[in-house]
Amino acid sequence: MRTTDIAVIGAGTAGCLAARLLRGIGRNLILVEKSRGMGGRCSRRSANGYSLDLGAATIQWPAQGNAAHPGLQPLMDELIASKQLLPWQFQLGQLQSPADRAHVTELCAPGNMSQLHHTLCQGIPLLTNTLVERISRTQKGSWHLWDALGNPIVEAAALVVCTPAQQALRLFDWTGDWHDLITRAAKRSQPQWVCALEFDQHPSALADIYRGSHESLSQAVRDSAKPKRDKGRDVWVLHSTFEWARERLDLLPEQAGALLAADFCATTGARTPYRVLTSHRWLLAHHDCTPVNPGYLWSPTLKLGLCADWLGGGGVLGAMHSAQALANQVIHPVSSGDSYELCPAN
């Protein structure tokens, strides 16, 4: 069993940023991730020799993000200046009216969106393929992380949980307001089907991203048009609506992909032959819940915290806001009380 000052569970956006910020104060830290790589819902997928973003496609900054999370401005300026995030100016079409177009600029990581997470976590010890089944507090006040076989993985003086609400709920016997908040968020999680398709030829007159009102599609992104991508291929990633996915959870991946691809072509008028490269079902794609104030949970008494997109307003920016707010509280505490009441359950 490894020992550390701080353990962070979950190497998605919130976990990676929290790890970077907390490591910056000189703490020994270990990042623990159940998957084989980092990125969470910004993870990449290799399909037919092409590396694509199968989750979050862009970061919508500054139009929406600057107003919603002004505290992120210095961090975003740093990531843009260091070219860890690149501006992408693209043509935006509307699914309900594909001929309507607008020029929009949003941010992408070079290569793929998970590259940002690799940069954030450079030099931080990372345990991958390590599922934390349970956490418990020892008599001396530290935290133990346990695997499914009951083996201890890590002992940490402080612990930060950065997982979807359903996964966080299973880790610990939460009590009081924390239990109620996590339970509400877990019940409001939303699934989503995502598929990638490649056209044999570049369809003429298509925009780069489509969004808007549609029965099955919430977004369609020309992944190959992003900065630093393979422009010799025409690869799209299609995101279903949450409602459409909820009614089709039992589809096989190839069935869901075929349906979404057919709907996209029918909506946009793309007639070039295509093939579906891969399909994936995100069971915990989104939490339809109101962000909490101040955007995280932290108990200085127990040295236990939670930060995640579902606490910070949703999406990549919500995850960043939550992680930064928690890290600021840990590094520069503004109060000695807990953010929401938490009674130690074990």
C-alpha cells in the first residue's frame, strides 16, 4: 500500500486540475484512475487508425464561460498562452435549419482533448486501471482506499473525490447534507450515445459543427477539422440527445451508431458514402442539476473533499471551476467550517 499526503480519485478534468493545483503547494500526491488513461469524458478513442474525441468536443470560452466562471480567466489565459488550448474558428450550423450558419470560435486541445489532462498531470504519480471500491477513515484520521478484493491501495492524509455522483455515492456512507446532495445528483445523471463516422469524400457545403433542436442528435462535430488534426480524412463525432439515449440504453453499439449516422445524413443532406468507425454509450454523460455554492464540498475536519462538473455547473468549465475553487479553499482557507454539514460515518 502506498502512502501520500493527498490522494485524488478520478483523472477527469476536475481530478487532473485539482491534482496539479494541490501539487503546486509542494504536497506529495497520488492520482488514482479506474481506466487505463486519463481524461474522463474528454477521453480519446482510436478507431481505424484515427484518434478522435469521443466525449467533450470543445471548450466554449469566452462567450459562455467567461460570464459563468470569471475566476477561471487567469487559468484559461495561461493554457491558451502556453498553447495547451488552441482557438478553433469554425462554421456552426443548426440541426433544425442546416443552411443557417455562423462563425464561432471555441477552444480545443492539440491532438485530442485528453492531451490537456496529460499536460496538467505531468510529473504527478498516476495509478491507472485501479478501481477504488470503498474509502474509509482510520482511527488516526487518515484515509484508506480499497479495491474490490478488499485490498488497501493507498493511505492518504487527505482525500479528494472527483468522480460522477453515482460513483461517489458508492464509495462511502455519506451522511447529512452531503448524502442528500450526492444522492440528488446521482438520480439526475443522463446517458448519451456517441458515434464516429468517416465519409469517403468530404461532403460539400457542410458546416463544421451542428447544434440545436433535433429528436436524436444534440451535436455533430467534424473532428478532423479541429486544429492539429488529420485533415486528409473527414471524420465526424455524433452526440445523441439524453432523452434519445435513455430510451435506447439496450441497443448494441453498432445499432446506435447506424441510427445516429442515418439521422445526421438525412438532416444535413450529406450523400457521400460513409462508414461508422465506433460507437460508445456514456451511462454518466451529464448531471442535470444546479451547481452548488461554492462549487465543491470540503471538510477541513475530516480532510475530505469532492469536486466535479456536477458540483460546478456542468461540462469542462464546471469541472475546472469546481477543482479550482476546492484547491483555493484547501490552500488558502477562508473559513474553518465544512462546506455543508458532514458527520463522520466510519
